[in-house]
Amino acid sequence: MPSEKLSIALVQTSCQRDTAANLAKACGKIREAAALGARIICLQELFATRYFCQTEDYQSFDYAEQVPGPSTLVMQELARELEVVLVASLFERRARGLYHNTAVVIDADGRYLGHYRKMHIPDDPGFYEKFYFTPGDLGYKVFKTRYATLGVLICWDQWYPEAARLTALKGAEILFYPTAIGWATDEPSADVRRAQREAWITIQRSHAIANGVFVAAANRVGTEDALEFWGNSFVCDPFGQMIQEAAHQEEAIVVAECDRSRIEFYRSHWPFLRDRRIETYSELQRRFIDE
């Protein structure tokens, strides 16, 4: 039986105002990750720009681009050259006045496999994404690549068990979460910072356990205006155990070996999917159950 072991990588970097420099840095990190043996490489959320959603500014719409478009083409050429699968998050200009937070997936031969549009859009201090992004309308998707079947969800999506469940039920072996999350720079409490970061890690590890899949979250680092991004990009196995994790202050390439045979092992020993009572879940379609 052929090996089901696969090395994946997450790219964790800081970003500057020069989008061309951000793209060049990302390409360099992809090359480094491929040299380390990674076959699937995921970039952080909105990797080509600073996190502009901290304010509502009409000029920031100028960052948007067609998908597929110029950045996608660069990713396609790089994927073909290195024979790697790429997951890249971009600010999509779908039509005049219509924008999405979108992740493209490129196969190892450079083929454009498609894209996922972020479904859950936050609107909180420092994260004014509803000003910029229309909620996704493509549903939850999986992409059958040369090396594995993967699902992509983006940042705020990572807090929703329904999103992880539906993507896993469609056959995803690995859930990738391109992310841009951090602390307010004026948050002085180390306990609050620790609790927020641990909640972020815990919810994603729980998706791995509940669905029997690998979870890989790629976050950014650095301070941008009023946010200090906390990094800590990580990969965990289908029982939520950490395989690799980055520090919270440094740029990093996180390379992790995923043995996909462990999916069947954990799903057989902890058969959550088998024991689901799907006929009892219809009320999940309600906003709140008032009775």
C-alpha cells in the first residue's frame, strides 16, 4: 500500500504597505517550504496586503483584484515549477462594488482548481470586514489535489463547528484556515492575551477531534496599526494533538508530516461520524430556539 504520509507547510509572515514586496516575500517563503519537503503550502489570510480592515476606508478597495487574476497567475506558475499545491487568500473584486475575502487553490501542475469565499464576516472593533466583504455564496467546498483532498475556511469561519463539519462531510482530509488574528495593541493584560490565543487554538483543535481530520491554521505576525498579530500557526492531527506550532512573535515556516491513515484510525476508535443523529438536527437552521 502506498504511503499516506504527506508534508504540509504554513507560511507565517509580517506584511508591509508595499503589496509587491508582500507577494515577493510569500513566493520566497513558498520556495523555502518546498525545499523543506512540503507538498501543500498555505499562506495567511490576505497575504498580499496589510490588514486594512481595521478602519473603513474607501481607498482600500483599490487592493482588490480579479480572481483568478494577476496574483493567481503568479501562484500558478510557482506551483507548476515546484510541483506543490498552494492555498492563497486574496481580496477578490468580483464585480464593480462587489468584493469577497477569497482563497484560491492551485494544484501541483499549476491548474487553477477553484476558490472558496469566506462565509462568516465579522464586524468588530479593529475587524470591520462587513464594510469590505460580501459573505461567500459558494458554500463549503473541498478540492481534490494531487496529494490530498483539502478544505479551506478563512479566519472567522474557524469559530463555527458547522463550517468544519460540512467541509469534513464533503471529504476533506485537511482543513486549512488562512488567518489574520491578533490582540489590540492597547490590551495590557497578559492573562487576557493568553486566554484569547488559547481559545483560538482550542476551538480549532476541537474541529479536528469532532471530525477526525487534520487542521492547519496559518496566521500572520507583526504589529499593524492597532493590532498585534499573534502568529502561533499550527498543525494538529485528527485527535487534536499538536504536530507543529510556530512562536507568536517571529516569521516562520511550519512544516508538519500528516499521516492520513490516522484519519481512519481515529474515526474507527472514536466514531463520532457513525453515531451522528442527523434526524435530530433540523433546529440548527434556526437563529435561536426561543421556547
